[in-house]
Amino acid sequence: MTKSAEHGLSKFHRLLIDQLRHEFTASHQYVALATWFDARDLPQLARVFYRQALEERDHAMMIVRYLIDSDVSVTIPRVDEIQNDFDTPRDLVALALRQEREVTNQFHMLMRVAREENDYTGEQFLHWFLQEQTEEVAKMSTLLAVIDRSAGNLFDVENFVARDMPDESGGSADAPSTAGPSLT
Ligand SMILES: [Fe+2]
Ligand SMILES: [Fe+2]
């Protein structure tokens, strides 16, 4: 029998269901950022965020897979509010960095709770995500630094992104499986 929200889910599983919403929200928010760049003829920045949107969707679908395999009943949530109005390219990247830092904190909380509840399988599931968060925070802080250094020259930023931020070919081998098809 599957465990459902009304019937004694662990705190860890409840937080994981929240995380599903955060990952789908991140995916949607990155589509909004990519679209903004795309509409302003900044194809390289658009490419990075379209790709990032797919990665966030994969994160959500890894959680779906994990919940199904753990016999937790899964309902797909609506996403939180998406921001679409920005003044400068810097605002978009600053938002992305803020979002990645928030998600990192959410995974730290998940880890704390998995430990409190002696959920060893849950704890193991989180390791890949923690590593991934380190990379994504680093990526967005680099991009923000490049934008700041470019002093408004977006041609320089586009060149940097084209050269130094290629689409990585697939995820790491130790990435958790998704429900359904994934980027990798
Ligand atoms: Fe994510
Ligand atoms: Fe992310």
C-alpha cells in the first residue's frame, strides 16, 4: 500500500514532496529567464537557461522516481509564482543565484531531517543533489561576476558564455534515475 499525506508520512517524505514543487518552480523560472534573454537577442544566455530548465525538471523527476520507489503516493504540484519582469540582465542572473542558494539550504534541511529520522536510504539519495547544488551555485556566481566585470558590454558576456559554458554532455553516472526520459 502506498503511503499518502494523510497517513503518516515521515517528515523527510513531506519535505521531499515540497522539494518536488521547488524543483518544478526552478525549472519554470529558468524557462522565464531563457525566454527573456532569447527575446533580447542574447542566444548564449538563453541557451544556458533553457538547458538549466531541463536540468531542474530532471531533478524533479528524480524525486518523483524516488517517491514512487519508496511507495509514497505522488501528486504533481502546481508551481510557485514566476518572475518575468526584469530591468537588466544582471537582475536575472542575481535571481538565479538567489534561487540556487535557497535550494541548497532546502537540501541541507532535507539532510538534517533524514539524519534525525535515521533514513539512511534518504540520506544517500541526497548526496548527489548536494554535489549538484555546489556546482550550480558556483556556475551562477561566476556568471554574475562576469556580468559585473563586463560593465554593460553584453557582447563580452555572450562570448564568455559561448566559450566557457558549453552544454555538458549528459549528467554524471551516479545521478539518481528519473521517472521517464531525462537529459542524460
Ligand atoms: Fe535543482
Ligand atoms: Fe538548480
